[in-house]
Amino acid sequence: VEYLYNVAQKYHVIDKIQLNTNVEEIRYIEEDQEWEVTLCHLPNTQGYRRHINDMNDRDKKLTPVLELVRAKLVISCVGILCRPNLWPEDVSGRETFRGEIVHSSQWDHQIDPREKDIVVIGSGCSAAQIIPSLLKQDVKSVTQIMRTPPWINPRVDEPFGEKLYARFAPLVFRYFPVLGFCMRHLFRLYTELEWIFVFQEKSSFVRQIAENEALKHMRLKANPRYHQALTPTYSYGCKRRVFDSVWLESTHDSRFSLQTHLVERLEARSLVIRSSGEDVVCECRELPADIIILANGFQSTEFLHSLQVYGRQGLLLQNHWDQRGGPQAYMGAAVDGFPNFFLVVGPNTFVGHTSAILSIESTVQYIIRIITPILQGKVTTVEPTTEAIINWTERIQKAMEKTVFGSCNSWYQDKRGHNTIIYP
Ligand SMILES: Cc1cc2nc3c(=O)[nH]c(=O)nc-3n(C[C@H](O)[C@H](O)[C@H](O)COP(=O)(O)OP(=O)(O)OC[C@H]3O[C@@H](n4cnc5c(N)ncnc54)[C@H](O)[C@@H]3O)c2cc1C
């Protein structure tokens, strides 16, 4: 927090930030060549968590204040891992369940896990971090529901251990910045080499080695009764990998159990699961549940999920993308028909093999280059041509075919099966 505050202060942005404010809608006003932005100042301090659509009746009575502002340029930084995935529609009983249900990204600190039966739904990075933390407390049981096992690599340990590193690394890097620079670029180089030698479809030889190493790690750390369930049946790298050792070690805890059955329904204080085979007679089991933690991810492919964007002729961006067959933007950052509007982390700009910050910073630099003539008053509007977007999208999808991402279902794909998340 101190770091963020210091950076914001250094660059004089504190007085330019409006907190507890949702952007509800942005609309291009053709005759003025400006965007009209509808802001909603929230009546409480819970920010995006209490998006107006999610508010309960009591909150709604505290009428949020709407404000319209005009802007020459709009840059969206709304993120893609922001709006949680919803409760699965085919699982009934949510209304009758008497326990707590919480999503990993909307943690309720009032929840006391002690002496409780807890069910965690999901097996990605969030679940891998939540489960060991829960087991450190006096919980009664933790049951994890896993649909697909992730590929798991050991977490890269800090040189000289976590505690010493946290204490001394900032000091060392401050006085010897070249060390920090070298370390960062070593990581970067390593991940880029992985991209070439593991994530390309043709790199099956090295990928096989990576798969063997990951399986060895899993078998070394995890309880043998779960080895089969934790063995992935899709290519390494296709889904986001999990870097972990402690989750796997937790599988030895007598209070932990891993289930691969489907969730059937909720009862007042339990969750019913059933075997997944279609031709098997439904084999149901009831698991006690006081708290259900959803570590089931985000509505990642719903770009700009939290606001409505209307471009030229009142065209809604989501409709525009539906007509085109899915979200697409030139260099992931600009859309035809939406002048002076830019996206950071737009379609096909996310990365799964290295830090997302790298791609965010590149996009920001790119946007700044494009808008500089507007800021200098040399140009009024800038907008990609339809042809440029179509060509760009074709290039991206062609390059995607050469990667490993087509070999499984993942949160990178939208409902049509298009990978609109990853930059290939
Ligand atoms: C559990 C988890 C682990 C992750 N781990 C990593 C990792 O190890 N490495 C990595 O590179 N990436 C990781 N990511 C990805 C992470 O999303 C990005 O690295 C980074 O946070 C993205 O930054 P952002 O600014 O694009 O979005 P965010 O950090 O998500 O910020 C978006 C902001 O926009 C606000 N917002 C949204 N809609 C509106 C609206 N309508 N009006 C006003 N404000 C709005 C939100 O409240 C939020 O503050 C992880 C994500 C998750 C969820």
C-alpha cells in the first residue's frame, strides 16, 4: 500500500483519482467528437464489489449519485479477472442453503472457518493458495471439488529463503540495481524461452520433458491416493499452470479430501455430488458444508463486462463484437467505430507464460504513442480501419493455431471456443 501510495504521489495522480465510483456507460457524441461518461458515485465504500447491479434493496435506497462527464479520450483499464464466474445454473438449492457462499475475489472477513466443514470449488491458482491457508486454521474439514487437474510446477523459491529475501532484497536491489535488473531479465528470458520451446504446438519433445518433470513433482508431494486424479490428460501449458508445493502437501492432511465428481445440488447444510459418467447410474454422495468457497474463476472473455460502450451511431460494442464473431481489437487496443477509445488488456493481449504486467506496460506505451498527436492538438480523432482489425485478427488466430492452447478447454476461450484472451 505504501509503495502504491508513494508512486501515486510521485507522479501527482492522487487528486485525479475518484474512488468508490463506477463507470456505468460511455457514449460517443458524434457532433462533438467527445465521449460522454456516466459515473455512479457509490453510497458505500465497497467499490466495484457493490456494482449497482449487485446491490441489495437496502443499498439501492441509499441512491447512488450519477454524474455525466465529457472526455476527448477514454482508456479502459477495467481488467479481465474482475467479475467472478456466477454460481453454476445447473446446480440447484442455492436459496435453501443455510451456510455461507463466498467467491475467492470477494472474501468476506466476517467468515470464521474454525470448526467448520468447508468446500472449495475449483483447482486453479486461487484454490491452490486458499486450501493450505484454511488448513493452517482449526477447520473441521476441507473438501476440494476438482473438474480438471492443473499441471503443477514447484514454486520458484526466493534465493536464501522467503524471509531473508523479503527483508534484504529491497535493500540490496536499491544499492545494486544492476542485480535487480539482471534477475528480472533472467526470469524474462527464461519465460520467453519456455514460450518458444514449450508453448508452441510443434515443441512436443521439450513439452514432454516438462510434463514428466511436473508429474514427478506432483507424485513426490501429493498423497498417493490422489495421484491418478491429479494427472492431467491434456497438453502442458494449455491451461494456466499452477506453481505450488504447499497445496500438494496439504493433500496428506487428514481433514482434506479431493473429489472429482460433479456438483449436483445444495441442501441446507450440505452439497451433493454425483459421478460424471453419462451411462453410469447416478451415484450421489452428500458432503457436509458450512462454507462454500468458489475458486471457480472469472468471466474473463466478457471484455468490458462492467460497463456499456456505445460508439458511432449508438452501436453497442458487445453487439459489434457479436456481429464480428467475438471480441477483437487492433493490437488488442482499438476498435473501428469507437474513435479515441482504447483498451488495456483488450482481446488477445493477455499472457499465460509470463507476467501480465509486461503486456499491460507494452499496451500503455503503444496507446501513449497513438494519442500523443491528439494531446498535442494535431489530430482530433484516431480510429483503426475495419480492414486493419480483420487482418490483425486473422494474423492472431493463425498464430494461435501454432500454439498449445487449442488442445483443451480453458478460461481463455469464449462460448464459441475462440481464444480471445492470449496473445500468441
Ligand atoms: C487470483 C489471481 C492471481 C493472479 N496472478 C497473477 C500473476 O501472478 N501474474 C500476473 O501477471 N497476473 C496475475 N493475475 C492477473 C491480474 O489480473 C493482472 O496481473 C493485473 O492485475 C491486471 O491489471 P489490470 O489493471 O488490467 O486489472 P485489475 O487489477 O483487475 O484492475 C481493474 C480495476 O478496474 C476496476 N473496475 C472494473 N470495472 C469498473 C467500472 N465499470 N468502473 C470503475 N472501475 C472499474 C476494478 O475495480 C479494478 O480496480 C492474477 C489474477 C488473479 C485474479
